[in-house]
Amino acid sequence: MEAFFTRQDIKFIPAYCGMFVFARLCETEDLRDEKEFHNCLQSAGVSLSTGTSYHFKEPGWFRICYGIQNERLDEGLARIERILGDFKFQKRNENSTSN
């Protein structure tokens, strides 16, 4: 999983014990963007918890549990990768049309 985060240039907090990591999937300072990204994840069948629900002060962090079969984890990461690309593209377009 660390290779995925490194390849995608995603900040993360490595797990030293337990079955989850926290990763900053959404580069934002806005809770609305975090909620929108979370909705995109859910629409794609990816169930993650937001870091703010675990008292993170900085929006954009998500808790990823990897205590599942490798095939399911790989599929979940592939879905996250697609969502990351779509979300960044959408935000770039919103920013360019609002200027």
C-alpha cells in the first residue's frame, strides 16, 4: 500500500500496528471539498471514514482499512486512483471557469 501512496504522491501516516492507515487523499482546507470527495468515494463503492471524524483538524485525511483480501484491497485502491484523477480534473475545471 505504501507503494500506491508514493506513486500517487499522497501523504500518509504509516501503520506500525493495526489494520489501517490515514492518508491525505483530498488536498483541501475546506470541509465542503472533503465531503464532496467522500461522496465521490461512496458513489464508487469505496467506504472510508474521514479524518475529521477522528478529530483531525486538517480536512482531506481518510482512514483506509487494509484488513481485507488482497483482491478487494487492490480494487479499492484502483477505484480511489480513478476518483483522485476525476476529482482533481473537476476542481481544476471549476477553478478555471470561476476566474
